[in-house]
Amino acid sequence: MTGPMLGEYPAGPAHPALAGDVVAYCGYVEHSPVPVRRRELPGPRVPVIISFGDVLSVRSAGGGVTGELSSFVAGFHDTFSVTEFVGGQCGLQVDLTPLGAHRLLGLAGDDLRHGSVRLSDVVGRRDADDLVGRLVEAPDWASRFALADAFLLRRAQAAPTVDPEVGWAWERLCRTGGRLRVGTLAAEVGWSRRHLAGRFRRQVGLGPKEAARVLRFARAVRLLGTAPSLSDLAADLGYADHSHLVREFRALAGCPPSQLAAELRGEPVSAQVT
């Protein structure tokens, strides 16, 4: 990020009936007279950006729609993107689990994996416009969170079924921080590796091996700066060595750990996606 910025970020929980599908709601109101650039990292959430009228420049290395976007689904992917805006931003971010994005938005396979899918292309233009209009007119953030609840609860009534084995496998990977071999996971659910990979990829977006990679990377990012050294961090997370960890950061974040740590401390993001 570059330049001074003012912002507020009210947050709220989703309705209990949406547990397991919706992680949280977060509103955002931001203003900056100079460009604000952010590196958006892969992780175990699918952000849904519902803009109240402003556009965001999105450049992704992972496919999907890029350019000037308003309301969109960021997807569950295994690479980074860069967003940028100048002026104002106001809207609601809904963080879904990958299985929540499959159930509540009907996304599957590559549509779930690839980021930057326009919200109108996912839920239909009429429903998207109606939701944005209601959110804009709501008097406060609590009312907006309640509107988001009502919208998602209606969609949950007609949600596609998730295989119990896939749901269990996803939770197992989350609990182990991605440190579980696909063969072990397949044996535990009683499926072949090929069958598990196919069903998992359709409903989660990434295959179990790729999803485990993202989960382990996300944990590395959370612990970045707290470990005595990168070698210690690599050992704690099960990477082969320091070099393996650095390669993973370059592949998934587009930069080495030292640069990402600096950006997380507030230094400017220099990443460019072509």
C-alpha cells in the first residue's frame, strides 16, 4: 500500500444456520487521495466483494476476469492477485468457505477455482442488482449484515448437496494445516485417490493436494515473523528446507518471504501481474 488512507471496517458474524459456509461479514469504507495497492494472497476463504458503486482494479495470475471490477467473487485459488484503487471504496465483503461458495453460489470446478467472477454472472443480474440496492439503502451495518443473512439463507434452501466425504476431507485438511498426504486422506474416506481428487476438485475448486498446499502456505504467512528463522519455520510446517519454503512464497505470493513480511508491516506493495 502507498500513501495515507482513512478507513473503517465494521465486522459481524453470519446467522448460525450458515455456519460452515459463511466465515464472517466485514464492511469497508475507505478513502485515499493516492493509489492503494494490495497483494491478495491465496487462503482458505472465498471473498465475495459487494461494492456499493466503486470499482477496483484487479490483476490476477490465476485466471478469471481481471480489470476494473465492481462486485465479484474472488475464488479459491493457488496464486496471488493485486488490487488497486484511488479515491473511495465502500461495500461489504462476505467471506465464504470453498464449500460454502459451492453450496450458496453454485460455483464448481474451474468457476470456483478461478478468481474475479462477476457477482452478476454467478447469481444473476437481477438478484445482484437488487442485493446491492438494498445494501446501499440500509440505515446501518447491522441491517446490511441481516440482509446478507436473508439473501444467503434463501440460497441455502436450494443449495446443491456436498458429498459428506468431501466435506470431511476438507475439514481434515484444515485441522492438520494441510499436512496430510492425499493417499492417507483417500484411505480414510474409503475412496480411490482419483475419485477423491475429482469430487474434491469439483466441490472445493482445487484438488486435495493443491488445497493442502494453500492451507500450509496460509499458515506460513500467519507465522511469518514469529519464528526464529525461516529454516525453523520451514521445519515446523513440514517443508523440506528453507529453499523449499522460499520457492513456495515466490509461487503463491509472487515474492520472497522477506518482501511479504515488509508489506505486512505496511511497506508499499510493488507486485505487478501481467
